[in-house]
Amino acid sequence: MFYLGNTSLKRVDESIPVFLEISKTCKTKGKAFDNNLIIYVPSEAVAKQVSNKLCKDNVVAKQYGNVIVHWGYKLGDSVEFLGKGVADLILAKENIMQAFMAESTYNYQAVLGYSNYTAFFISLKDKPKLNKLYFLDKKIGLLDYPTSRSGHILPKSLFKNLKINIDNLDITYANSHEGLRELLASGKVDLIASYWKQGDEEQFSKNYIMPISDPISGSKWYLKMDVENTDLLCAVQKKLLELAQENEATYFNHVKLFKSCQNIMSKKAL
């Protein structure tokens, strides 16, 4: 059993380790004061957005007194939530969910997902080359988030395949993809590993990008359905869809719905 405060995940069960220390709590209009809707996301920005949306939802208010959103950039931050099934709602990569067998163990179901994307090396002044010699004298920007495929896993896998010792590379780590772009635009690094998004051509050239891999599956929102709480599922899906549509980035605007709430509601009415 867990007690979740405003700034940390504290343990009541001493056998369960604590990894995450950052969270945002908001109160709903409901009277179920002791019931917390627990959410995990990989960034503070997403945490604030989803918190604001779900705290104002009437269905959420009927079932929960508080919405508590935790965020973390590192794989260790995810362990507590995926490994123990702590979160009711979680934004995660499909491969991470599979690694923890979270879908079968805790009955997490995909509610909404983002489009596939391609990982690139993006350079400021030349087209990157995928060979050992090219990287050895370059300042490289990577994402300080070990579960990010485009910004961390895939570039490091490429370096390994090229038999490059990571310690011999000049790598600067950023906390976000926007942080990587700031490093590149300011000339602090020669190239970064990331995805190409709308608006990048305003400061970078599409002639100076190189794919690292085949397209990558996007992240998905998973809701724990240990009971048939279809009202909550549809309310969450509606708010996440609104959030996606309000996002200025094209990538986050294009989402896939994995549950048809119209069909669910029709079946309930019969």
C-alpha cells in the first residue's frame, strides 16, 4: 500500500523501493477524498497538462478526490510504476510495457497512442555519415533518458555496432528533445539524435539529417482496467484526445484511439 504526497512517492510497504521524487497533485470536485488517480509520465510538461485536464473532469471527480501525476526521465523512475502496477494511467513505450509484462500482469489496456516516427542524426552544417571516423571528432548531443529510442538507445546502439567506445566520444546530454535542439542551434554540439518535427526547418536544414533506423512505434497511454471501469476509460480517452488536439506539434496531433467509446456506450445502453 502506498501513500502519495505532493513531492514524492513514499512507501508504506518497506519491501518496495522508492525511485521517483517528483509529482504534481491536484484536487477534483469530488468527495472521494481518499481515492487517488495515480498517473506516470516521462516529462514534467506532460504531467502538468494531463493533471489540469483530468482534475476538471466530472467522471474522474465521481471516483477520485485527487489526481497525482508523477514524472521521471530515467528508466529507474519507471520501475516502481510498471514493475509494481502502481499507476492507474501511464504513458510508456510498448517495448517497455512488454518488458515488464505489465499488460498481462496488471491488465493495462492501450487507450490512445501517438504515431510512428523515425530517429535521425541532425547536424548543423553537414550531412551526418554513419561511420566510425565521422563521429570521433564530433560533439554529439544525446538525451539523458535511457528509455528514449531516438535520443539515446538507437544512437548508442549504432556506436556499439560501429565498435566505437562511448568513452572516446564527446557527448553532451540534455533533459529533453527541445534541449537538444537548443544545444545544436547554439553550436554547442555538432549534431544531435532526435526525431524531425514540424518547425525544425526554421532553424535546421533537412539536407543535414540522416536516419538512424527504420520507423519507431510511438508511445501509448495505458489505463489499468482491473475492473470494467468503462466510464473512466472513455473520460480519460476524451481528455487525452483534447490534449493531443491542442498541442501545436504535428506529431502529437496525430493519435490513434485503441478503444471505441461510442461502441462501449452503445453496448452499455442495450
